[in-house]
Amino acid sequence: MNRKVGSEKDYKMNLLEVRDSGKYIFNNTDVQSVFEITRETFAGHFDAIREKYGDKELGAELLTMIGQMTGSKKLVSMGINKEADNMCTALEKLIEDGKKEGMQEGMIDGILTSVKNLMESMGWTAEQAMDALKISQEDRNKYAGMLKKQ
């Protein structure tokens, strides 16, 4: 099929700032939802999202788009893997994942603090401190690397 150059329609594209998108009303309800949820996410208004979109079914594409716009790899993954069918479920999973990550980071920080405290107060090497704390052989390299970075 031969096409003439310039025969395609010329579509105008308007750029808009998501954080300022509240003043716009989109004809497509999915587009409206994506911008509202993204804007509320940036503002940290998760209760407002739950209240308005909690039980509303969102397609995988919408969840993926919201994840892309907010920079949330977890939301993108949920959308691609169809792990959530509404925003409430997605938010609950995000919160739960955040709690798990926070607990893991807290445990690591606690172990590093314990190792450093034993090294300072007892004059031990990192190896001796990790022996006393019964840190597994497989985790020792990880903690030793973290100690060096501090």
C-alpha cells in the first residue's frame, strides 16, 4: 500500500501537569480516573483514593498506567500480572509490601547497630561480633559490605 507523505491526520497533543490536572474534566472516565488517582497519590491522599475508588473495578491497563505515571514498579507489576482488580486491593498490597520492606530494613539496621556496638564496647572485630550474634555465614558478607559503606 502506497501512502502519500502528509496524508496521515495530524493530531494535536497537549501536555498537562498531573498535579495540576484537577481543573480538567476528561470525557473518558478511565482517563479521568487515572489522572485523579495519580494526582491523589502524589498528594499522599490515599484515604481519598480508597473512599472514591475503593470498590471500583480497574482494568489491568489502568493499574499499569497509574503505576507508570507514579513511578510505582509494584503497581505496574500488579497491573501486568492482574494481581488486583480494584484500587483498594492495590493500595492494601502496596501498604503490606511497604510494611514488609520496612520491617526488613529495620532488622538489618538493628543487626548492624548490634555488630557496631559489640565492636566498640568489647573491642571485637566484625567477625567476632557476628559470631556472638550467631549471624549465618551466608549473611556475613552482606553485613560486612554494609559496615564498610558506613
